[in-house]
Amino acid sequence: MKVKILLCCLFILMLSNCGSSKKTVKSKTKTTHKEIESKVENLPDVHGDEHIDKLEEGSKRLNENSLEYIKKYAAIAVREMHLHSIPASITLAQGVLESGSGRSELASKSNNHFGIKCHTDWQGKRVYHDDDEKGECFRKYKYVSSSFKDHSLFLTQRKRYAFLFTYRVTDYKKWAKGLRKAGYATDPRYPAKLIRIIEDYKLHDFDRIKQDGFKYESNIEEGEEDNNEEVHFYTVKKGDTLYSIARKFKVSVARLKQINNLRDNIININQVLKTE
């Protein structure tokens, strides 16, 4: 009898110990980098109104939505050309084609004018659309200008597009064919479509606009997050290496790779790098 009582006491004691030794499991929170978008306000005068007026005076019938799109975004395309050496004609033609002159669902709801998908390095907002496959992930922007900027970074920071920057900024035909060759689009008629848009709307005129000392600034909109740190950029020149750039700006190679989302040490001429 005493043995039974003793066993019962031990059993109760074990239960109480188990209850008191339960650990509290804390949920893990994943920290993601918040993309800070800024609205571009200071833009060069590209005489967009005059350009459109001349086109409308011509005998060729052109799409009104495309004319309006070019008039609205030509200055941003020229800005990106001056900063990243991508022909303004190519950027505008891609915008017209990829976004349906800004009227596609992806452009109108997500400000994504170039059909750029999320990929593994994207940490900004996302939206899902059917494209080559069902429910594919695309990037979402607060401003259209952010889409133009991201388009430039998309081309300058991927080595498969590096050979494009050996072409002159005025050689839109080579750029159009090169984009298809690099895999930007799967449509075999993609280069011809871009070239036709450029020539129909005389977008090559914008490729000849010089910067002439015009200085670009990025302004944070009121109410946006601002980290109060000045961001510096450097355009890669012939003979540069990550090591030489790191020494020049007194940062480590590892840090350069981190802030520029580089997976290896390969950089290309005209590639724009953050240097802190």
C-alpha cells in the first residue's frame, strides 16, 4: 500500500515539473530592407512639347496615347541616359511597348512600366500577374520615375547586359538587338518593334541631348522615410576593379558587394556603383 502511495506521489510530482518547465517559444521576425523611393523633380528641358507638335504636324498617323506617354516621360528617360548611358530612345520605346503607353494593368496599378519581375534580390513591394507563367511576381513602385530608375539599375547591374554599354548611346539599333540577345525579351520580333517605335516617333532625337553641366538631385517626398545619409555613386571606368574602387573610397570589397547586391567580383564599364 505504501509503495502505491509513493508511486502516486512521484507521478504527481513529475507532472507538475513538466508543466513548469515548458519553454515559451518566441516567433522569429524576418527583417527586410525597406526600399526608399524618391520622386524625381529636377529634370532637363528636352522640349517634349515641341517634339510632339512636330510629330502631329506630320502626315503619319500616330497613337495619341503613345504621344502623350513620350511627352510625359521623355525628360525622365533623358535623365537616366545621362546618369547610366542607356539611350533615351530605347528606354522610351521599351516603356511604350512594355506598358502599352502606360495603360497596361501592371503600369496603371503598380507603376511598373518595363515588366521587371521580382527576382531573388527584390525586397520592395510585389504584385502578381500572369505572364510567361501564371501568377508571376512583378515589382511594384510608388512612382513611375522609380520604375525608370530601376530599369536602368536592372541593366547596369547584371553582367549579361554588360556588352550593351560598349555601344554608342546613339546606336539604338544595336541596343534593340542586343536586348533581345541578352534575354530581356523572348519575342524574336522585339528588336524590330523597338526600332519601329523609335523611328515612328523620332525618339532618337532625345539621344542627342547633352547634359551640359546639368546637375541631378534626388528629392525625398514629404512623409517618406529618410535615413539622412548622403548616398554616393561611382561609374566604373576601364581598368577598375572592385578592389581598386574599394581602396579609392576607403570601404571593404565585401561592403561594396553588399550595398550593390553583387554576387561576385565582376564589374563592367559604365556600371554605376553605390560607394556609401
